[in-house]
Amino acid sequence: MSDRENELLEALRVAGLRITLQRRLICQVLAAASDEHLSAIDIAERASGPGAIDVSTVYRTLEVFEGLGVLHHVHLGHGPGIYHLSASSDHHHLVCEKCGRVVDLPVDALEQSFTGIIRDYGFVPDGLHFGILGRHIDCSVVDTTD
Amino acid sequence: MSDRENELLEALRVAGLRITLQRRLICQVLAAASDEHLSAIDIAERASGPGAIDVSTVYRTLEVFEGLGVLHHVHLGHGPGIYHLSASSDHHHLVCEKCGRVVDLPVDALEQSFTGIIRDYGFVPDGLHFGILGRHIDCSVVDTTD
DNA sequence: CTGATTGCAAAAGATTTGCAACTAT
DNA sequence: ATAGTTGCAAATCTTTTGCAATCAG
């Protein structure tokens, strides 16, 4: 059992919540996929073959983990939200509207501009919860598809 | 009839599309609400009392206007997309996750940081299509609600 | 006239919820 | 034992789509 997986289960224990088979499986999937962008349905399918854990259970479990602060979800454009272990969430997502690829952007890369916004607008961007949409340079050339 | 309203109708004419009563009404609503954040359903309701124009018609009409480049929609967090006349869309939306208020942010305010991202990541953020979530300073103080 | 447009109803996709059965502690 | 969890089915919400009827040009 990986460290990350154990961390998640430990968070449940500390909170006095129950550790069920379904939760174990979900933890495994999350820990194994820390660099991927998984939707709740992806997680349900990976957790033990297609359909084995009900999506409602997955949503409820993910909600619990978010409440414990060990998980976040982000929205990368249209389509389902995607889930991330907290420690691997400290980056923004640059989502290309053309090709769909996602580039990770370390938080500090935007920090300076955000400082200006905080000063001038009294607003603290979270930035981790929604992707930043745009286009790769390669995808920015002449384009009649949209 | 306002200038903006006329512009929208003119865009339809130029494209050889038809000007129907429903489209006229939708144009009126859009022109009158250029500073508001309206969802498709808001627009349907305002267009002529509750339920008078079918939402599917509203969605199709808004889609046409987006295709003509005179309208954009943005996503400000969860919930429905909101629609904006193009000329009034040249700002980003700072959406407070706590109080829900939206602060408009001129594009140039983020331009500099985006320049850095373009250079370092080969990525051109669009930024206008999704809101930037975060919190007002006032809403950032101790908070146990999430 | 004729194709563009509409309304209605139904579908789709993501997420949430009610509830009875089940299980970890 | 009992409160937390699960699966299932149904509901919700936003948006899309099929289709026959209607209407603008």
C-alpha cells in the first residue's frame, strides 16, 4: 500500500469515518493516478472493473475526501470535473481548447500577477479550482473550425 | 431600438439568416442587459414573461450569435453558463466562491502575466471563457463553512 | 414556395438524493 | 447494536437533439 493511499485512509480514521472496501479501492485508484486527470466515472470504472462501484458511492466518497482536505476537484472546460489528490494539486491547468491537452503550470508562475490583482482588486484568486483555457501556440494558427 | 440591438439584428441580416419575433426579443434582452450576467434561462424568461420562448430556441439563437462572433458565453463556477455581448466581454470575471459576487477585471490587468506564460509555456490563455475563482479579501477571513 | 426556425418532447451527461438493505466498528 | 455506508432508482439541472408544424423572405 502506497504512502498516499495510506494517508487517505488515515484521514478517514482520524475523522472517525469507516473504511470500507469501496473506499479502499477508490484510495488505490487515486493514489495510483496522482498525475492523471480522472473524472468520478473514470474512478468508478478503475476501482474494480466497469460498474462495480456505483457512481453515487464514488461521488459521496470523493466529497468526503474533499471535506477532509485531502482531495480537490477542478473543472477543465466543459465535461466532468476531474479529481486530484491535494498535494499534487498545487498547479494550475492550462487547457488547450483546440487539442484538449492539459499543461500543468506551477503556482508560482502565476503568483506575481495574482499579487497585483490582490492589491488592486482586493481579490485572492484560487485558480486551482478551474482550468485556464486557451491554446497552445501550435494550435493558435489559422483555424476555421471555431 | 438600441444600437447594440441593431448590431445583433444586422449580423443576422448580413449572414442571410432570418429575423424572427423570438430573435428580436432575445436581442432586446441582450442589449438591455449588457452589464448583467444572464444564463440562457434568464434570457428565456426575460424575453417575454416566463416560458414564452422555449429554452431550446434560446440556446439555438445564442449559438447562432456566438457563431457570428457577436456573443460569448463564460462559465463562472458551477451552474449555468452566462452570456455576454462580445464588446462587453473584454474583461475577465473574478468570481468569489464565498459570496458569489463577480468582479470584472480588464484584460490588460492579466496581460503581463500571460505574456510570461506564453513565453515559458507556449500557451496563449483565452481567459475570457472561464471565470477566475477565488475570494474577496473580506471573504477570506476565518471561515469554517468549507 | 421553400428552407430556416420554432415548440415540444425526449435524450443526454454530470451530479445529487431518498431509501431500504447492509456492514464496520 | 447502531450509526455510517452502500446500491439502486429516481430526480435534478443544464444543454442538446429529433421532428413535425410554422413562418420569413
